[in-house]
Amino acid sequence: MDTININKIAPPQRAASELSYEADLKTVLEPVLTEVLDMTESAGWDRRKAAYAVMFLAARQLSDGKANPKTNV
């Protein structure tokens, strides 16, 4: 398992309004999420349930009002 330094996530190269912005963001986040799920599974947790927990926590971040104030997302 390769480890990723999440402190070195590449910054966006496009404006949030551009069509490729989300695709670029997915490309940047995929290895981080894969590592989190790999580490969780290695610790003995079910990978599918861990992925669900990540989705739940991500949705809660938005509903708790922790959206990015720069983009109002």
C-alpha cells in the first residue's frame, strides 16, 4: 500500500464553474479515498460499510453548514 500525504493535495487548475473542475477534483480525491478505505479495511472494518460511512460523513459536513464559504457549496 502506497501512502499519500494528504497535506499535498494539488490545488485546482480551473475555476469551480468550469465543466472539468469536478473531474479534476475526483482525480485528486480518488487516491486519498482509496488509501482511507484500504487502511480501514486493513484494520478489520468492512470496506463497503466504510465507504458508506464516508458518504454519510461527507453529506453531514454539508448539512452542518460547513460548506466552503468561498463557493457557497
